[in-house]
Amino acid sequence: MNSHWIPGNHFKLLENGEGYYPRVFEVIAAAEREVLLETFILFDDKVGRQLQQALLAAAGRGAEVHVLIDGWGSPDLPESFTQPLLDAGVRLRSFEPVQRLFGARINLLRRMHNKLVVVDGERAFVGGINYSEDHLTESHPQGKQDYAVEVEGPLVGQIQAFCRANVLAPQPTRGQWIQRWRADLEDDSSQGAEDNGAVAAFVTRDNHLHRTDIERHYRAAVRSAQRRVLIANAYFFPGYRLLRDLRRAARRGVQVDLVLQGHPDQPWVKRATELLYRHLLRAGVNIFEYNERPLHGKVAVVDDTWATVGSSNLDPTSLSLNLEANVVVRDVEFARHLRERIDHLMAESCERIQPTPTGQLHSAWIAVRSMVVFHLLRRFPVWAAKVTVREPRVVVMHSKTP
């Protein structure tokens, strides 16, 4: 796994756009030297324009500002939005720009799904929150429930090295990114770490050297669980090994609670996940559907000692295709706080799924159907990887001002 465990870190949980945007915009706007930002979605709406102003403030102060967006997730930024940034010296890049066929976006596979910010090498933000108005729960009817963390401490050096590797070359290959990042990590970014902070790791997945690192962290935590596993994840369709670990944990007496989408923004998500319900419920896993609005979080807590927050869903695209980034934290105070917030969600806005008795023939049909669909979806990333063998492109956006 590409994780370096580092002590002496401090984490602050930021919930939904209301908690995240004011803080991250404040830190960006106050930058003195450097802003590194990676995001899957950036829209030209109220939130996007607030980010634009924060970036312009940092650039106006003389900070070097780099922004990397995903071309599929952020396909329609107008010149009126990008030109002021380019004129101010902000370096804008697009990961694998969108391709269209009859107006539809067709290059969905292998996206840059990270949501990362590093400011002056002193503070970092990691999570699942994009820059769009639909992450504001109070002002948008479909405002997403989501989480991020603000990070202080030596772990920021790892995140900074990773982001720098992504943006310092105009069009690097993914292999070059990883080589640069690993070289930077050899500089011992843990020097000066204090013992009175959280032990944590920055964990990423890519399509080269670290295909399963995030999944392996989840599996290790579930296998070592003694009391409770609590997972809140928007798109839940993990592989056989993680499903097996969850079932085994429940059967040995661990309380395994899954918080999943009840009213998803994409209806097919719920239909796919429901194929796993019977298999999990029979092993004693508890399933809760969040029904207030779309759940977009990617968080988990084990035994109030281990926690993770990041961009990675537990589905084939995140675990097998997309570029993802999570933090994993070993700290009782942070893990307990995150667990309390998810428990509050469960108590106020979730419905527990109850096992439903079925006849023998009906039960057999469900089992066969679920098995076929499960293996088709799980094999999809392998087939897709064979089709999308070309290295992704990172395209520099240039100013059109003469």
C-alpha cells in the first residue's frame, strides 16, 4: 500500500457545503505562497464563483495557484469564468478533456475523482465535496449529504507532494506522476512530527502501482474490528473480498452498520445495491437507507479508533477505474466525532431495511439474478481497462487574451 503512517496530525470534520465552503474559501483567499486544488466537478454557479474569487485573491497576493479539474466532470466552464483566472496567472489544467458524441459525454471511464486542496504546504482539505451548488443542503432541494476534513500537521507534506506531482508538468503520464510523488516521499516528510496528534495516512488509488490500496485499508480495518463497523457510502457495490469480510465480521459478533442511499441522485445506484441486500442481511449486517436527500459521503469508522474520509466510493468505478484519494485516521477523538455524526444521521433520517421472507422459488431466482448481475458489474472494470489502455491526458488551458 502507498501509505506512510505519520503521527502529529490534527483533523477537523467539515460537513456538507455549509461547513466546507466558507472554511476552504477563507484559507485559499489568505494564501501567501501556493494553492494546489484538484476537483472532479467545478461549475459556474454560486459556489463556483465564490471559489473563483478566492483563487483570484490568492493569485493577486502573489501566490502560485494550480487548479486541476476533471474534463468529464467539469465540461462546460465558460470563458467568462476561466479567462479572469488565466489572466490573473492561475494555472488551469483539465484531466482528460470531455469527448462528445451527439452532445453526450462518452469518455466516462478512468476519471480524476480527487477532491483535494493544499494551501502554503500548511493546510490541506480532503473529502468528497465538489464545487457546485448542489452540495448546499439549505439552498438546493437535492443538496447532497457529504463530508471533508481539514488537515494540519506533517501529513500535509504528503498531500502537497502528491498534488505537485500532478500539476508541475504540462502533460505527464500517470506513471510519471507516481514516480515524482514517491521520490518526494523519500525526503522524509514526517520529520518534526509531534506525538500528541493523530496518526494518519494519505491513501490514493491509480491504474498502475496502487490499484487496490484504498480497498485494502478498508478490508484490514474490517478484519480487525472487535465491536463495530460503520460505513456511510454513496455508491456501494464492493468486490467479493470486502463483502466477505463484512459478512464474517457480522457473524463473529461485530455490529456492522451500512448507511446507503435511499433516494439517490442516480436511481440505478439503488437498484444495483439492492441486489446485495439479501446476501448481507442473512449474515447479520444492518442496512440503513438515508432518505432525506442524496447521500454523497464516503466515510467509515471502526471501533471508534479508525476512520476514513475521502473521494472513494465502494463501487467498481472508484475501486477499479477512477483516480481517488482518502485520508485514514487512527485517532479516538476524531473517529468518535465522525461516528456520532453518522449515528445522528441514522437516528434522524434513515430507515432500517428489514429482511423479507420469500418463497423457495422466488428466493432462488433472486439469488441467481443477483449473482449474474454482481459478476457482470465486478468484471466491467477489467473489460473497460482493456478498452481504455491509452494514458490519460492533462491539457493546459491557455489564456485567449492577446
